[in-house]
Amino acid sequence: MRIAVITGASAGIGREFVYAVDRQDSFDEIWVIARRKERLEELRGACKNPIRPISLDLSSIENVDEYKALLEKEQPEIAILVNAAGCGVFGPFAEKDLKKQLGSAQLNALSLTAMCHVSLPYMRAGSSIINMGSNSAWQPVPYQAVYGASKSYVLSFSRALGRELRSDGIHVMCVCPGWIKTEFQQVAHHDDYIRYVDRWYGPDEVAAQAMEDLKKKKTVSILGHPVRRQVRLVKLLPVNLVMDIWCKQQGIR
């Protein structure tokens, strides 16, 4: 059985990846993973490939064991794994709830790592892994300290893993978009700390760009020339200056 696996599939970028992957290829099943099963069920009528909804809360790493058990039972070939589940907490680190911040780091970084590890035995030459990073991966982000750090981890992990798997013919790509209009922003957004946004992109645009970049075997996918220019600039400027610019843009100290 040849499958695709997509996490965070109930909304936002994860959902758009389901549509993009469904359009691009044929599978025996697409496994869609998220907390809200009713949202996953909706995908059955919207895709040409068979959809298997799997209700799992990946903010708890123990739940990855359920996914692992399902793989052991079904013994599929995973053609593509998209780790799109994620969350963030905006605001001063010292003032924000510790459990929420640890949950963000868990979901963005450690659960993603676990999903890759348990999926790899079922992947072969020609398979692909897409990990959801962020434009925040390129710099420290005050008032998004844990979120930015977790996405830096994803970028570094994806690059290193891709090098390790290159001889096996398994390609790894990290997606690093700018500001995206999704439910994630509605949950994480806080007017006191995020006041300036240069440009919003749609989650469908991010997924479409990523699938095109995957065909080209890129290791990093970045949507939009302004975001690419920003990434190049961040690499050249001193870190403290980059953080000063960010804080000034947001009107915070």
C-alpha cells in the first residue's frame, strides 16, 4: 500500500498540503492526522485519493506511538510525509504560560522529529519528507522566543537529515514561509506584540510553492521574493541588529 501522511491536516497549511498532494499524485490512501476528526472527515469528499482520518494530538509525544502501531500493522510504503502540525505563543517568555510554551516546542520540534523517525523504516528511494519551518527559523525572535527557536531546530534538523538520507534517495525539504493567514495566527496572534506585517500570504500559495520546489529537489522552500530578500539580509546583518529591527517594527522594547 502506497500512502502519503500529512499532519496538521484539519486546517491551514496542513489542509492545503492535503489538497496539493492529492492533486499531484495517486496513492492507495492519504493518511491525514490532526486532533479534530470531524474536520478530517470533511476531506473525504474533497479529494480524489482515498482519505484515512487519524485523530491524534501530536502535542503529546506519546500519541506518536499510536501512529507507529498503525504503521506496524499496515506495513505501507510512505511516498511522502508532510509534518505541518504546529503552534506558537506570542509575548514575553517570563509572562506566558509555561505548559503552553513547552507544548509549542514539543509539537513544532520533538513530535516532528518522532514522526520522521518512526516513518523512515517505511520509506524508500524516491520518498520525500516535508517539514514545516518558518521565516522565524533564520533569526532569534524576541516575544516569540520558543516558537522561533523551535523553527530554527526544524530547519537545522531537516538539513542534516536530508544529508544523511541523500544516499538512500530520500529527499528532505524544509518550508520557511513568511506571514500566513491561517487559524494558527488567530490562536497565536496578540495585538500587543505583533503589530507590523509586511505582507500576508495564503496557505494555498505556500503549499503550491512547496510542491513545485519539491519537484526541483530544493532543500528549503521560501514563498515570495520579499521573504527571500529578507532571509539573505538576515544572514548578513549582526544578530543584535536583526533583533533591534524586529522589535522596532513591532513597537516593543
